[in-house]
Amino acid sequence: MIVAGELLILTREHHSALSLANKCVNAVKAKDEVEVQILCEKISENFEMDFSEHFETEESTIFAFLSEKSDDLAQLCNQLTLEHQQLYKMASELTNNSEYLEKFGKLLKSHARLENRELFPNIDLLSPKQRREILNSSAKHASATIYE
């Protein structure tokens, strides 16, 4: 799959998100209680800070622009916005609820894949100005690598 240049930073950040999601699911499946606890603490402390600029870029540019293109895209963007909120909530509760780690990991994974596979291919519907706004917004932040 060819990724539009405007989406390279966000796609790279999705790679980090997928890596984190896999660590969450794998730690739970391996019954590695130490790794589960470490991940829960790191995510609970850092997730919102690490992903807020990424989510803000998506919501204020891509979601806003594509929502105007069709009802289906508006519905998809609404779903993705709700998932951002769910991820924030789940992340903030992980310290005291490590049993949510696998569910958090699975949601993060499906969320990033949905954006990559279903939303991002629609970038061609946007004007050059809108595409530049996406690039400028995403270029203002770099992906967090504390989970790597």
C-alpha cells in the first residue's frame, strides 16, 4: 500500500501504536505479571501525553475534512473520535485495572488499522490546501518511543 506523503508521520506513529498494542496483548497472553504491571503504569502515566497531539491532528484535520465528504466517512470519523476517548479513559484506568490491558491493546490495534486501511485511503478526496494542513499539523510533533 502506498501512503500519501501527508500521512507518513501519522502512519509511522501508528506503527508505534501497533507495537505497543502487540506488547499489551502478548504480555497478557504470556501471563507475564511483571511486564503487565510495567506496561499498565507506563501507559496510565504517559498515553494521553504521548498520543494527544497525534489524536488532535487527526480530529482537527483529517476527521474534520473527510466528515464533510460523505455520511459514511462522517460516521467512520465519529467512531474513531469515540475510540480516541475510549483509549484515553482505558489508559488512565490501567494502573488499578490491569485486567483491561488486553482489551486496551486490542482496541488500539484495531483503531490504528481502521485508520490506515479505511480512512487514510480517502486522502485523495481532499484539496491540496487541506492536505498541506494535515502535513503541517502532523509535522509539529514526533512520535513517542517510550514504549519501544
